Amino acid sequence: MIAGGWNFVIAAYAVTFGGLAILALVVAIRARQWANRARSLDAKQGAPKS
């Protein structure tokens, strides 16, 4: 198995999950911005509200 390399494995998992968490945060923030932009464009065009 892994002899004495657990520190590397733990660090690799930490970096991976940290990167994924940042990516998820960026996607959530961008989705909110896109939704707000879509609402404002719909309001400008007089689209019916759902």
C-alpha cells in the first residue's frame, strides 16, 4: 500500500476538496448573477412574470 506517504495523500485530498469547494462557490455566485441579469432583461422586454 502506501508506506510513509499518508501525509502526501492527505494533502492531495485537502487541495482537491478545497479546489472543488471554491469552484462550487464560484458557480453558485455566477448563477445568482445570471439569474438577476435574466430577470432584469425580462423586465426590460416586458415579458410576463412566472
